[in-house]
Amino acid sequence: MTITARQVAIDVLNRSRARDGFASELVDEALASANLSAQDRRFVTQLVFGVLRRGGTLDALLKPFIKTPLHAVEPRVWDALRLGAFQLTFLTHVPKHAAVHETVELAAHAGVERAKGFVNGVLRRIAELVTDDFIEKPGADAVPFDWREEPLPPTPSPKKGGGAKQIAVLSPAPLGGGVGEGPTCNGRYRKLTRPVLPDPLAASAAYFAAGHSFPQWLANKWLARYGPDESTRLGFWFNAPPPLWVRVNKLHASRESYRIQLAAATIDTQPGEHSQSLRFPEHHAIRDLPGYADGDFAVQDHSSMLVASALGVKPGMHVLDLCAAPGGKTTHLMELMDNRGRITACDTEAKRLETVAALCDRLRIEGVETVMLKEGGEIPNGPFDAALVDVPCSNTGVIGRRPEVRWRLKPNEFEHLVRLQTRLLIEALARVKPGAAVVYSTCSIEPEENEGVVGAVCKGMRGVKLEAEHRSTPGRPSDGGYWARLRKG
């Protein structure tokens, strides 16, 4: 039987709700077995990630039109309602009648055919609520829709025999400020026929939570730290599809020679601040990009590329990578060592370590030994010439790529995370030689996981000094995160 993009999407949403895995993994798995066109495959991705990102907003729009107790609505019916409401509110290329009809027809596929009338009635009310008008300011009758950066200067693709013109790249905000730097946020809001959201002036945190789809506790936390303007920018950034960045494998090609290879396939790219980074203005199927099978590149966000470079490794070193999976930073370290040296790559799950080994194979990386750390087991002693500690964290800097994070993360988890992060950093410092560097990194934008951990360790361990640190601000120009380089005395 022919399967549709919407059927694949609602199945993935059901599995995501059951926490069978992260959306990116579930979508890849579903698309691998579904016979869909390239356009439908993109539609599946758009639907799944859109519903997960915008779930809080969708619920705020749906609830006024659901007269039965909300807890009595079956989870798979909620999936269908959110899927339909997302199309009606955020996808202008989908006709409203098609969004309603096709979503109602999903009820049978989802095993809740008896709810077709209920789904039809609620979605028709949403179709009446959402207008085709857009404004540039928030309101109780205006849903945050999208945002646009001030455009960068155009960059021509390189041609054989000629040099490539460099573009101006937006630098990440420095520690302690920089809020006014980077792209300007020009928000666009979709008008509703009546107010259903909180008033953005009288209840700014409630509007941010409902309008930008974040849990209330995180909305409160960010508004207190960043203020309304920067929080709004973050809300728009995390609800937009994140840009595609790749790291050119310097063992195989220079950045410019790979850009030429891409240009020959009529694929445009823009060089980033890191010497190996390329940004794609449009999204592409990764495995279809030139040089994928040959290991000419790895998918890695710009902010993540900065981490391995901060360690300052040299050929011949023996490096401890304490939290290695999925292997992006591991392979980058070996590229920086010209494939000459050793890396002991540790993680706690065998399946995750398999991704490290697979990436090493594709990129033709040698000298990486994977080590699974059992619960309570010993970390390899070393001594090592350097160490990277990319710790488990809240992931608040990459919420755009991992949309489930905003709903799965709870405020009481930070205490456990900080204890774990502190222990891992201390363990790494204990296993490097005197004078060696250790880089601590997260993909979090929360100070307690970043400067807080590093400050506590430096204060508590004799002879350990903070040598450098850097915060990557979400959207300037890529994911959010943090790294600090410590030197062992």
C-alpha cells in the first residue's frame, strides 16, 4: 500500500512522543524504508520538526476549541491535531482545505478513526482563526511566524584558476556581552481573527512561552537573563530550520578546492570564520553531496568546529576524548594532527561508539581507539598529552536541531548535570601530563554548566589555570555553545 508523507510524519511523531529516539534519527530511519519522492521526504522532515518545535504554540491555538477535558484526548489524536494546526498556521504553501482533509484522513492510519469528526471540527476552527495577514509586532492575536537576517554580501562560487572572494562573517558574541552584534532580528507575525495568546505587554513571559513554544520555566529563565529583545531573537532562531554546515576534511582537500567541486555541481556555499567551515544557503541531502563516500567532509556546525581547534593539538600526540560520540570532534582532532597520533575515544554506549568508528572509516581517519566506559568503570589512565571533555549537557544551545530538548529538559536536571560535568572535567585533568591542555565544552548556553563548572574546578584544583574561553551565541552565526581551555600546572 502506498504511504504518504503525512502518514510517515504522524508515525514518527508517535514514536518521538514515546521517546523511541531523537527526531533526526527517527526521521532518517522512517525515510529509509518509505518509498517517497525527494519533495515528500523534505515534507516529512518539515512536518516532524515543525510540530516538535512549535508544539507549545499549536496547543495554545488548539485548546480554546477543545470542549472535552484535555486529558481525555488520546495522544495519537493530539498528534493529528498538531499536525493539522501546524500546516494551517505555519505552512503557507499548503491550501487550508488540503491541510484539513488530509489530516482528518490520517485518523484511520493512526488507529483513531472514530475521532475523524472531532479532528475535522477542531481543525476547521483553526482554519477560520488563522488569517493570511502578517504584521511586524507581537500581539495576543498574532503568532510569531518567522524572521529574516539582514542579508550578507553575495559571495560568488569559486572558479577553477581563480581565487575565491571571502565574505564578511558574523562573529560570535564575546563573553560578557555582544548582544547588539550580529544579525538584526526582523520578526514577522501571523494575524489571528481573535486573541487566543497571552498579552505580550501584560504577560511577556507567558506570551514568549506560548508564542515561541517553550516551557514556562525556560521562558522565565531566559527573559530574566537576556531581556525581551534577545529572548525574542532566540525564540525565532530556535524555531527556524538550522543552517547546514560542513567541515572540509583537510586530509583530502582544501576548503577552496572542495568549494570548486561543489560549484561544478551547481551547489552554492559560503566560507565561515573557521578555516575548514562551509555554510550551505540551501539544504541538501547529505549523502548526495559530492565527496560524501570519499570522506571529503563531515557535517558539523561552525560552533562545534571551534572546540577541537581550541585544544592546540600537534602530530604525534596521544589525546583523550572523554565523551567522544558521535565522533565529529574526535575526527576533527585527528585531522588537525595530520592523521599522525593516537586518540582514545571514550563513551558509555557501544552503539554510540559505533558511530565514531563509522565516521572514522568514511573520513579515512586512523589512530582512533574506541573505549566503552561501563557504569562505575575506570577511565583510561594515560598520561595523555591533551584531553577534550565535551560533556553531556542540557543542549539549550542546539534546541533548533534537537527540538525535543525543550520539552524533555526539566529545571531540576541542572543540579545532576553540573555534578557530572564537574566530575568529568576533574577526571580529565587528572589524566593529562603536567603542562598539558584540557578543553571543556558544552552545547549549552546556561552559565551554570559553562563558566560555573570551569570556575569551580579552577578554584578547587591546585595548579589548574583558565587559559582561554569562548561562548558561541545562537544565530551568530550558528549554534550556541561554550568552550574553555585549562592548563594543568
